[in-house]
Amino acid sequence: MRSSFIVSAFAILFAFCVAGSIAQEGNPDSHYFNVTKPTPNSPYVAGQKLPLVYRVSSDSNSNILQLSITLEDPRNATNSAVLVESADISQGFSNKVDQDGATVYEHQANYDIPTTTIPGSYNVVYTNHATAHNVSIPISISAAPASSSAAPSASSTESGKKSMWDTSASTKAAAAPAWAILLLSPLAAIVL
């Protein structure tokens, strides 16, 4: 019983290692950068963050490494969202990490997945524009949790949902809550 558990545990660990190496397989730029997140086939939820973590080797520079990160919808090749237009490849002390005896520099960005993202499979693509090679990581995104207090946006489309690919979305500042106004109004009277 115990030995079968150990064999199963090693099999699962091996599967995770293989999945990570498959994502990097065929990438001639793997000496210069490696993707650590997202991991292949990981599930994410609309309305939450998508971690984008990659490591850059100490001998990388902008002549050989010019990274961008995009999210692509494999159901529609024309749909892609640029997550990071020009990824940081700096070699600052705060990014320094020791990896198997070598010095690498880890960078992280987080992408806020829009709540209106259509559930399904997507690819996070790390592209090196200096060599025209890329690493494609398949992920899945599920629907945002239902919210009973959310009011529909005035900028929603006729169907009531706005596509994550719609770049015309605008950000508006939220009004101060009523409790803050009531709390600060006596202070404003004293100052004025």
C-alpha cells in the first residue's frame, strides 16, 4: 500500500515536470528566458489575476531578447490582447535569483482578466521579437462568479456583456462613499 502511494506520488511529480518542459520544448531562446507562470493547462477565473512570471539569463540583452506577452483566443485567430507590450528584461539586484548554480533575473506582471471574458481555452504567448520565436502556454479561463449586487454597466453591449477584446472601454473614478463624505465634512468646515 505504502509503496504504491510512493510510486503514484513520483508519477504525479514526473507529470508536472514533463508538462513544464513541454511548454519550453522547441524554444531556441530557452537559454535567454524561461516561463515559470502560468503553468500549462492551469485554470484561471475571469475577474481575477493571471500571473505572468519569467526568468531572464544573465547574458541576455535587448539585442537578443525583446519580449512581449499576449493572450490569444485559439477559437478566433484575430482575437488577441496584448498583456505586456515590452516585457522587462533588466538585471537589477532585486530580481536576482539563483537557479541551479546560475544567476537569473525573475520578472513578474499580473494581468487582470476582465469579468466579461468568454469562458474557454486560451494561449498565453511569450514572443521574442528579436528572433521571432515564441513560447505558447495553454490555459483555461472560467466565467466570473455571479454577483448579486453588480449593476450592469452603461457601456455594456446590447447583449449585456462586453468582450475582453473591446479596447474602447474607459475607466472612471469611483465616487467617494457616503460614510467618507459624512466623516470628513466636519473637518472640511474647520479647515475652511
